[in-house]
Amino acid sequence: MNADFTADDLAFQVEVKEFLENEFPSAYRKKIDARQRLTKEEIVDWQKILFRKGWVAPNWPEEYGGTGWTPTQKYIFSTEMGLVGAPEPVPFGMTMVAPVIMAYGTEEQKKRFLPDILESNVWWCQGYSEPNSGSDLASLKTSAVRDGDHYVVNGSKTWNTYGQHADWIFCLVRTDNTVKKQEGISFLLIDMKSPGITLKPIVLLDGHPEVNEVFFDEVRVPVDNLIGEENKGWTYAKVLLTHERTNIAGVPRGKRRLGSLKRQAAETDDGFGGTMADNPNFKRKLAQAEIELLALEYSELRTLAALTVGKAPGPESSILKIVGTELAQSMDEMLVELAGYGCLPFLPEQYEEGFEGEIFGPGNSASAALTYFNNRKLSIFGGSNEIQRNIISKAVLGL
Amino acid sequence: MDFSQTEEQQMLQESVQQFVRKSYDFDTRNSIVATAEGYSAEFWKLFAELGWLTVPFSEADGGFGDSAVDLTVMMDEFGKALVVEPYLATVVLGGGIIAALADEKTKGELLPQIMSGDLQLSLASAEHGGRYNPLNVATTAKAEGDSIVLDGVKTAVLNGSNASYIIVTARESGDVSASDGISVFLVPTDSAGVSIQGFTTIDGRSSSEVKLEAVSVDASARLGLPGKAAEALVLVNEKATLACAAEALGALESMLHKTVEYSKTRKQFGTSIGTFQALQHRMADMFIQCQLARSIVIRAAMKIDSSESTVEKAKAVSAAKSRIGYAIKAVGQEAIQIHGGIAMTEELDVGHLFRRVTALDIMFGDADYHTERYASL
């Protein structure tokens, strides 16, 4: 038993570090450190840098422009990205819809959609959840009724991230009302410019309209945009949901955040003549978070080691989702604690994309509560942590 | 990177599993606990024949290779079966100190006896005032001519009543918490001035409190250089701490398994209680705790076997003992709760596993102690 990388892997790690050092624009890094949002243009620019390097889609098969990396190389890459705060490509196209198109799309659909996803020419968003279908996703009601060469789509989707930037949306729609709820769902690709689509931004607790509600009113979608067979969409979506769960442990990001919390603690008075870094209560919280991160990292490595010998990722990945998100949320609490009074100003505008003014508040403390609020989503999305516990109790414990 | 077991580790694991299946059921274990010695001499000889007593010794010392990963593989299985034989006291602690500090002559004499199952040992390190720090030593060692005179009280002396020698940590110089000035002495248990009060622990092990009143030993009873035992003591302590963490891990997984199986068969309100989501999620949480605990114990074992610094090793062990301490509370208490009243009885093994992990949490430092130690290193 050992947790060492091979010499080849270590050389690869150096290559990735050097690439990020030289190619990840320092302006973006600065913004991310200040918790400011990148603009669409900046995100696309970074993804195109990755594309030109050939590293934008590590999880794609080589024939479609993937990297052909081993699981360990993929792990190293995403670890190094996380350690410098470089954003992973926006997942909706690259890691969510693309694998479904590859697995179930026609040759023509592959040719039509995949290259533009790879090159970040086309921006995708997700149409899954509905106002009345959250964790019980299969109860969705947005309907698609066949009319000649088209489907006519009516209904609404919610929690749609980046819809305002998107050119296309992939949707789960109901095509049969008369069967078991999972068996009447289809997987449809819809052009966001289609007449009848409207977007309503939803402002979240952090004051940012991060998500939208998308309304479909008699939207006509060519049948060519159906993926696979009609009424088989649920099967395809489940494949996609497993993809959504990989990388969710967030260990490198956690390490980076923990380092920043430690530095911040050393600069924050505890009110009793010392700093928060020496404060016994806070010190203990930091140590516990660090220990949890180690346990999480080695759980991820154990999963990775199983992958490298050809085992499929099991429902154990639910552990990574639950523990990773709960740990991240505990760090958010520490962030608020360190900020103290500094977290009270509600100034979401200074974190909006394109903000050029000076950030108010010492040490960017005005972002602390906003981060805390925003990250409550972590245990809700991607299959809520309760759904993950259902998966563990059914698939692992056999209950 | 490779987290799979070597062939040797697999064989070791299977050999313990096979022994437990064939010879160490719950009733047998309880009847051993009820004996005066609190362990089975017959099984101890068998452990020796199976080679288990050689595991934490280097090949140079005639052992199996002194791999921490090997040790955790074995302790894990011991934990599942609630094994009470004094492996930790005689082999890991006693043997560990002798291997680290004794001269070749003493090693040549004692180590083979340990590995053949002919010698029982005990380490008298902990004191009432020292909490879990092995370097907090108030027991004194004063030179008088060619002799050394020992005075002090030692607690949590595992296997003291069965041991031929008690290995005593004592201070020759320095403050009570100074790392310099600590020596260890090999004291025959029948020496004048040694009184051993034996008792059974909450988890069915034989332990004792040892009083040393003007115990005179020859200077040759000192293992290693005068006042220089701290480093070896700490390293042996790390290994013993890890061994306890690994044993607790096995016990916790056993509790999880038993709880899940029980919930599938126990019927209330016309259905098995395992169908209730309120319980399913709690068992899922128990599973998560076990997995995290396993990850961090494996990590600590790998670090001990690596060439990293003593500080890194200490941090890895403290991280593991801290994390498993929290898992012990979470998994242990839930196992009792989900079983309900039946787990409160002595009839069921779950309650005994709960007692065992409660003791293992305390031994060599609980979760809070090791969190503090981790943060201070």
C-alpha cells in the first residue's frame, strides 16, 4: 500500500503546474481571490486557452478531443487547477450534455454539437428541475407534444444557471402522461433563441441572480433535436447525474480555502488580546476541518485507486459529495466568524461581473456572509445530500 | 499509488479471520474475560505459531518486517472480534520499547521469547497527572551506588498482572514534562517494592495500577542511554495509538454491519425498521463515518511506514486518532440507539463493542486531545 505517484505522474504534475503558472491569466486569479465573478467573455477566454492546449475536456474520449489521460492524470490536473483557483470549464456543455450526446446521440448530432462544446463556441445550460419537481425530478411536467416534424414544448424549468449566457438548453420533457413517471420522459435539445422562451432571473440570498426560471410557451423544437429514443430520457439523465457527482469532493479548493482561513485568522484580533489563530475554539475548528479534509482526500484517493485498476465508480461517490459539501459549508461558517462585523454590509454589486470599483470593507469581509448564503446550495444541488443518503442506504447497505 | 493489500497482508488478514471464525466466538471470548488471567494462554501460543507475534518487529530482529500497514490489518480484525489477548501490551508496547532501546544482548534474549509466546510484558508509562502525554513523567529514578531506585505510581498498566517484566518510564532529571531526562527500566514484577493492583477494564481487558516504592534495580535494567528514552517512547506510542485506531475501526465496522442486519430483521409497526428513512439516513451516516475513519487510518499507517519526519508522522497519527474518536461517538452511540433496548444488555455483542470502542477512544488520547496535539505540531 502506498499513496505515491509514479515518476511519470510526477513529471505530468510539474507540466500542469507550469502551464497554470504561465497560462492562467493573473487578472482572473486576482478576481477569483477577491471572490468576484468572471464575465462570460473571461470564462470563454480561459476555456479557449485550455482548448488550445488540448486540456479542456479530460473526461472525453480521445476521438472527440479528450486527453486520453489516466484517472490519476485527471486527478492531478483537477487538483492543480483547484489549488490555484482556476475554474473548471462550465459543466453544462462539457461534462453534462456532451457525454449524453456521445452515448445516445446520432452521428449527425455528435458532429453538430460536440466540436462547438469543445471549442467553447456554444454555451449550454440545464433544464431539469421544475418549480414542483426538485429531488423528485421524475415528477416533472414540462410537456413536449409531437406535431409533424416538431415537438411543441410548454412548461417551465427552474434553478437554471447561466441561462442568460446560454445558446442552448438540454431539457427533460414529458412525452407520455399515461405510463410510470420515469417512463414518459424524453431528452430534448432546445435552441434558446426559439420563439416562446423567456427568462426570469431569480435573485438568491447573496443578492446575485445566479439562476433563472425558464418559461416555454408553445416552443417548437425540431424532432431532430431529440436524443436517443422518445420516453427513454430518464435513463440517459441518470447517466448524466453520475457524471455530475464526480469531482464534487472539492479537496484542492478546500485546501486553498483552509490556507486562506489560516492566514486570515492570524490577522484577526480575537478580542481577548490575541489573534483568532491562537484562539482555542477557533484553532480547534481549523484543526478539525484540516483533519476532515485529509480523511476526505484519502477517501477520494481510495476511490481513484479503485478506478485505476478498472473498477467503476460506485455509489460510494455519494460519500464524497456529502462530506465535501458539508466541509465546505463549515468553512463558510468560519469565514463569517472571522469577518465579524465586517460581514454585515450587504454589497452584492461589488462582486458582480464587470465591477471595477474599490471593494468596501477590510480584507474583503463583505463577501463572507454572501459566500455563506450562496454555498447553502451545495448540499441541495447535484442530488441533495438526503438523496445521497438514500443512495447509500439502498445501494450500499441494502436497506 | 496502490491501496490494495499485498499478498502477505491478505494472508495475515485471512489467518485472523479464520481463527476468529473457528475458535473465537462471542461466548468463548466472554469465558476468557472471566478467567483470572483475562486471556487464553493456549490461544497466545497459537498466535505465536501463526506468526502474528512477529508482525511489528523488523526482519533484523527476526520479525515479519515492522510495517504499520501490516499491524493495522491485523488490529482491524482483532477489533471486529473483540479479541482480548494482550497483543498491544506485550508485543506492540513492550516489544516495541525493547526493540527500540535495548542492547543487542537483551534484545537477543527477550525478543525471541516474545515472538515465541513465552514472555508476557507490560509498559508502565501513563500516570494520573500526565494525561495522555508519554513524556509527562513524575515517577523518579535515582542512582544509589550501582543501583537505581524507582518511586512513583503508574496507571493503565495493561497486562501488568500477567507480565514477567514491567517496563517502567521514570525521570532521572528535569521537570515533570521535559522530554530530556526520561529513562525506561526493565523491572521484574517480583521485585521488592512493586505492588500491582489488577483489574478488568470496561472492555474486558486485564489491566492494573502499579505502585513503585523504593524499588531497587541494577543499572543494567535501564534500556538505552540515561535520560534519552523520549524519542523511542514517542515512536512506540505513535504505533500503539495507530494500533488502537485500527482496532476501533474494525469494531466500528462490525457495529455498522450488525446494526444494518438487525434493522432488516427487527419488525415493528408491521415492517422491518430498516425501511424507515429516519433510520436509513442515520445508518448511511454511520457508513460515512466508517469510511472516513478507514481512509485516515490507512493514511497514518502509510506515513508511519514512510521516510517522512517524526513531526509528520505524529501529525498523521493524531489526525487519525482524533477523527476516529469522533467516529467512535457517532457510530457507537447510533448502533446502541438503533438496536434499542436489546443493545443495553450484556447478552448482545453490540454493547461489548461499544464498551471496547469507548475504551479505545480514551487509550493514548481521545479525540479532543489529539485534535489539540495536531494543531500544536
